[in-house]
Amino acid sequence: MIRMSNVQKRYGREFRAIKGLSLHIRRGEFVFITGPSGAGKTTLLKMIYCEQKADDGEILVNGRNLSRLRRGSIPYLRRNIGVVFQDFKLIHSKSVFDNIVFALRVVGTPKSDTKRRAWDVLRRVGLQHKINSYPLCLSGGEQQRVAIARAVVNDPAILIADEPTGNLDAAVADEIMSLLEEIHVRGTTVVVATHNMGIVHRMKKRVIRLEDGKCVSDTDAPDAFELDEDKIALVKPSVG
Ligand SMILES: Nc1ncnc2c1ncn2[C@@H]1O[C@H](COP(=O)(O)OP(=O)(O)O)[C@@H](O)[C@H]1O
Ligand SMILES: [Mg+2]
């Protein structure tokens, strides 16, 4: 579903944010990307949803080679990827309901379907009683539920979440993680970047750890990372 081979990403001329990263995330997996601040987690996710382009190496998402993708194809690829952020990024001037309807309209959903689908997805995230509220009248946890509803309303194959619980207290963070788990159980591939190790330990999922732009461990392939760094690219593709 997501395959990276020897990916490099620079910001500016000198600074290398991602330094030869190879990984394979299979369809239907739930994977955490962890590592300290500045390790390259956000950059990795941005490359998956085409917000940043790799400078070198190859990235395949849903069978498409992102380095060969033309600009015009990016919106089509993004339809298959829902994204959730730490700061929710909801449209404050629109109601909860209209935030979802907007996401449906953007991809050309027929008007006759939007109301029912918006209602259904808000029920899935437990917010049917808040449809007429405005984002800033909701708690952080509720706002994140709306953001998740918006991310999955078009049934993406992949859901990406970048520090989705970074602004939430611990109990609410666990609720958001349960919601992501429910989405995963329904068949979506879920990739979550977080430096919250408490959550990572409780969820018992695959964990890919980045440090300084490199993958330093992957619970799915413990043996691969005992080898030399330059052999990882050879070993990784055989996993799965
Ligand atoms: N747009 C940018 N321009 C320059 N440097 C950046 C940019 N985005 C991120 N960086 C740098 O790249 C490194 C990795 O950042 P990031 O991917 O955001 O890491 P993380 O999400 O793990 O904290 C950091 O050193 C960061 O300062
Ligand atoms: Mg980040």
C-alpha cells in the first residue's frame, strides 16, 4: 500500500530531513511512526500525501509512483488519503455538518447523497448531537472527532494522522485512538505519527521509529535492523 525505497528529503541545499528511508506498510495495517521532535515524522507523512516531494528514492502509494506523478494527478491520489492534524484544521465559519458536507462536495459527491453521508459519518464518531454546532464551541476531543469524520467521509484507503492527540489530555487521547482503531477495523490502512509513547505502548501495534531522518527500529522486522544500514534497503522489500 505504501512502499518507500531509499527516500531522501532535503530542505534547502544542505539540510537532510530524511536520509535514505525504506519501509513497507501493507494494506490494512495500523502503524505508528515515532521518534523525537525533528526526527522527520511529519516530513515522512507529507511525502505520502504529496505535500512534499522526495528528492531521491522511490515512493509507491496505492500502486502509484509519486515521483512520476504529474501535478494534475495529485487531487486524485489525495481522494484515497484522509489526513488528520494536531490542530484539527476545521473551517471555523462553518458548522460541524457543513465542514463535512464541504469535504463531500469538493470531490463531487452528488448533492442528493451529501446530507445522508454527513449524518452517517457524524454518527460513527458519536457527534450526531453536535451537527449544528460551530467548531470553536466544541472541546478539543470533539473537534478532533469532526476532523476524523471529515477525513474518512470519502472512504479513503489510507488514513494519516500527524500527532492527532498532541493537543488533547490523556483520557480524550485514548478515546481518539479507539476511534482510529475502529476505522482501522473497517479496513482502512492507518498511519499515526506520535511521540506519545504511552499511547504507543497501550495500542500494541507495529511501531516504526525514526531518529535524525533514519529508521532506527521497526517492530515488524526486528532482524532487518541488526544488519548494516546500507543493507536495509535490500532486506526490507522481502518483508511481507
Ligand atoms: N519546511 C521546512 N523547511 C525547513 N526545514 C524543515 C521544514 N519542515 C521541517 N523541517 C526540518 O526537518 C526536520 C524534520 O522535521 P519534521 O518532519 O517536522 O519532524 P517531526 O515531525 O519528527 O518533528 C526538522 O529538523 C525540521 O526543523
Ligand atoms: Mg511533526
